[in-house]
Amino acid sequence: MSLNWSYVGPDHGQTIYPKNSSEFQRLYTGNTGNLVYYYATRCCIAFSNRKFGFGAKPEIINKIGNGLVFSLANQLGSHTDLGKRGMRLEQLDVPVVGLGLGAQIKEQTEDLSFIPQGTVDWIRQLTERSIGSSPNLTVRGDYTYSILEKLGLADKALPIGCQTNFINPNANLGKTIIDRFNSTGMKKISIAAGSPYNKDFSKLEGSLLNLAINNKGRYIVQHPMDLINVTINYSKEDFKHSFERILPFYQKLGFSEEELVESIENKFRVFVDPTQWMLEHQYSDIVIGTRIHGVQSALQAGVPAICLYIDSRTKELCEKMKIPHANARNYPQGINQGNINQIINDWNYEDYDISRVKLARQFKEFLKLNNINPSTSLTSLANAS
């Protein structure tokens, strides 16, 4: 019998309009790609109890909730100490399930000292709060799983990639994507925008913006807040402050002040509604960039897309889910249409479809073993022959 599980995530829903930049950052975590991630969790699970925000008090949860599902993201790294920032799991009386935990580090390493002890202890507490002996934690890939093996926690973990892989119930999604690419080509190239601040990938980012400018595309911004601020343009003061911060970086990439303003007005986009974001992708022939969830939102909409991975986190996700991908470091001077065409042509969409259904089945079984009802959408994908 399934319990009444609660979703833990952004607690604003669609009910609060962010009136300024600070409120936007608070509501949307400063990276709108996270909203696609949380949306995917709700697409995969038939939640039957109330939703809890990140700041929910354990005593309230114990009174109202029967079980909690956390979307954990890339929190296995030096940037986050879950022992300080995570919910106080030792105060919970309800079972807990964690989804999508990933390691974040520039290059994969056997040295685990980059992970705070508080995070290790928090994950151990989570795995101890399962219903039975089955895994109650999914992880993003084989590298993250190997870390948990070294920590003695792998028996409670299942590597299935990211739940964004299961938004679309079409079991032949890869074929749909490649057929679309073959029929439309690359007349409209849109970008899952990264950041011009990273000197290792700045020329690549400049080439991506140029692709959008020269090929009727969009430059879809997720992060950082300076790019979001100039795109939304809450006020003249906000725009001026952020524009002055980003301008020197784009000037180094060959854009004049006037060209950058024109690009912002005509190409830059920000989305906080994942459904609308996915609908927007239908405009494009292909989406490419360094933002994994921006790329995934396109793929799940049936639109060709390529992730240019920049670190261990995005690399293991791309490999586990078998999405079209390439190492961003292969294009230090930028990327062109010929490169894009080669990446798509090298992609094995049949392996992608087979793997995706297999992972969906594993995820469905994982949920059932934790007494969680999978959604009809996930069930449809997992049951595909």
C-alpha cells in the first residue's frame, strides 16, 4: 500500500509574482534550470499529500506528512554542506526518499576530501530513513555511485540519471528527435545560455550567441542573475547595474555595446514556467549549450538538442542518459554548424531510446519499493515494449 508522499521543493508554486530581482532570486534559486528539475519530479510521481517548502519545520511535517520526497540535485560537493543547510533529518519521524543526487567537481577524482563531512552524515541519515532495505536514493550517474560506494552508502543508492529524462512518455523520443532534425535542419539555432564569465569557455559562449544571432534563434538565460536582470529589466537601475557588469566580458568576445543591447532586446529570454519553456522550444530547429536542464527541456519537448558538458556533473549525466553531448573543451575557439551537425550525426538515438525505457523501468520499480505511486506518464514510458 502506498503512503501519502509529499513533495519537498520550491513552495511558491505559480502564486507569487517576483516584483524585483531579489525576490526573483529567492523564489527561483537564482537558476531557472532548477525549476525544470523540480517540475520533472512532479511529472514522475503521483503525489497525494501537501507540498512542503525547503524551510518546513520537522514538527509540522511529522504532524501532517507521511513521507517526504527530496529533489537533491548536485549537492555532493564543496559548495554545499547539507549538515548546515539541509533539513534536520534526525528530527523527522516519517520515511524519506532522495532523488537525483549528483557530485559536482571540475574533474572526477578519487580524493573525496572535497565533500564536507556534514553532507556525508546527512546522506547517511537519509538512507537510514527508508521504508525497508531497498534503495531510497537515486543518483545522477556512475561516478556519483562510485563515491557512495567508497562512503559505504551504495546499497541504498540507484544510478538512473536525472528525472528530467522521463518527462516525455514517448518511448521513441530519440527517433522523434532525429526525424525532426533531418526534416528541419538548422535554420533556427537557440542556445541554453551559459556564462561569459568563465574564461575557459568564454569564446565558446560568444560563438553560441553568434549562432543565435545569425540563425534566428533565442538565447535562453538561466543563470547568473546579471544575465537574468538585463533580460527581465525590472528597472533602469537594475538593468544599468547588471549591464555594466556583463558588458566588459561580451566586449572581449567581440560584441559592441550597441550589439549587446540589441541582442538582449531581440534574443535573450527567461522562463520560470517549465511547460511554457518547453513550448518555446518548438520554435527552434535545435538547442545547444552548456546548461543541462536547458538542453533537457528541449529534448523532452521532442526538439533536437546538444549539451556541451563543462564538468564532472554534466559529463556523467550526459553519459548516463545517452543524450547528444560533447566536451565543451573540444571547442576552445568556439563551435560552428559543422561541429553541431557532426555531434548529432554521431548520436545513437536507438541506444538512447532503449536506455531511457530501461532507466524508466528501474525508476518505477524504485518508487514502488518505496511505496510511492509513479505517475501515469512514467508508468506509460516504463511499460513500453
